[in-house]
Amino acid sequence: MTTQAPIARFTRLRHASFASPDPERLLDYYRAVIGLGLVGRDGNRIFLANDAEQLSLVIEPGHAALTSIAFEIAPDVQIETLGAALKQADLRPELQSDPLPGVSRLLSFSDPEGTRFELIQGWTPTPAQERIGALAVSKIGHVALATPDPRAASEFYANMMGLRVSDWIEDRFVFMRSGFEHHTLNFARAPVRGLHHVAFELRGAAHMHEACDHLARHKLPVLWGPVRHGPGHNTAIYHRNPDGHVVELFFDLDRMTDEALGYFEPRPWHRDRPQRPKVWVGLPRDVWGMPPSPECTEFAR
């Protein structure tokens, strides 16, 4: 694996795109449960934004699957130069103009396992065409991918895209950060590449309480949580969306506000003082909460 400077540096996680066998049903879920608002449609594609008027989700017809993940990159990067570097690395880049609401230019590439990533520079607001209700989540917080080789995936994204490892769970689950938040991209050991789970951020404990009641009203069982995790120390609950994907709702994620210090902002519930990136081994790893239910097979221990 190369040790040269990263080709690109992921910064903020921007949005994710999903194919669905029933896009209208998935749209209803994200509007009525998660609390995103419809921005508009372009042919078969549906665009959804959060309450901060940022594009959060794209839905299109197809077999239920994650189709791409978008990250913002620094505004001083020359996108043509970046495209040439991605091409030299055999990552099959494609540059598009005005491909999405609020996005003027987008550079996409496919990683070694075939997952499509989109690189975005800057944005303009994309307000929903309707009042955003339901949970009105703050933002999309992170995406976790399944992979046969988490170590290789983590090395690729560290060396090529500038992500930093925040924590490991043994040798099978790695948390990676692109900014100050503990993780925006994760890799979990599984037989094939695919989505492990997608997470949306809540505003705090009262919002979490509201989320549990809201899921119950929509007859969506909580499969795990509320639980305060060890890695990342976020408080979280998990359920499945209509396409069967695990969706996490969380708040209170660890932050490394200064990379030079090398530890996460101290919190009373940390076991280590200071809390630095490490390998978590054995159980219990969580600070409090019950283990995942048997139906939550993605987190089977």
C-alpha cells in the first residue's frame, strides 16, 4: 500500500444514495419517520434534505442497496488534478456538472470493492418543498459498510483518502473519522461488501426519547438500545427501514477537537483518561444498555 500523501481528503459526510424496489414507500418512511423533506425529483431519482437545507439522501429504483456515499472535499483542491490522480490509481473517476440539487460539480470514483464514492466541493442550500416534521434529524452522521477485509479497507481509506482510525473492535470492526467526529465511515467484517448500517444524528436525550415513542407509533421495533457504546460513546437505538436496512439514531458522539493532542474530548463516561484510539477486546464494551436483540444480526456477537 502506498505511503505517499492521500489522493483526496474526505472532510464532511454529505449524503448517501440508495436503490429501492419501492422508492415511494422508502420516501414515505424518510419523511414520516426520520424527518427529511422532499427537495424534488429528476426522472426516477428522489432528493431529500434535512432541516438545515442540505441534501441528505437520494432514492432511485432498483434492488435494495446502498449505491453511493458522498463526501465534501476542501475548496482549494483542483478537481481536474484530483480526477487525473484518481484515474492514475485506476479508480475510474467521472466528473459531472450540476448532477444534484445544490451541487455544481461532482467527481465520483469506485473503490477496490466496487462501492461508488462522490466528491463534492461546496454547496448551496436545498430547502424542502414542504414543512419538515417527524423526527427532523440533524444530519446523516455515518455510514458503515460490510467487507471481507476491514484491515485492507481501512488502509486504503487512510492512505488514499486521508481518513484516520478512531477505534477497532478486535480485528473485525473499524471506526474511521474524516473530521473531528469519532466516525463517519466504518468497516465491519462480513462475507461480501454491502451496507452494514446508516446513522442519523439526533439533538440529545429528549430527542432520543421522542424517537423511541415515534418508532413505536409507526410499529418499528427498536432492535437495540437505548445503549451507550464504548467505541465513540454515542447513545444509540437501532431499527430497520422498509427495505430491511439497519438505521441507527444517535447523539453524543466523541469528538477529537485537536488531532495534535491525539485524544477525544474528555467526558465523564470515558473509561480511559484520556480516551485515545484503541482496540476494544471482549465484553462488555458498552457503558450501559442491553445487548442487541437476535433480530439485529448485523451486530451479532
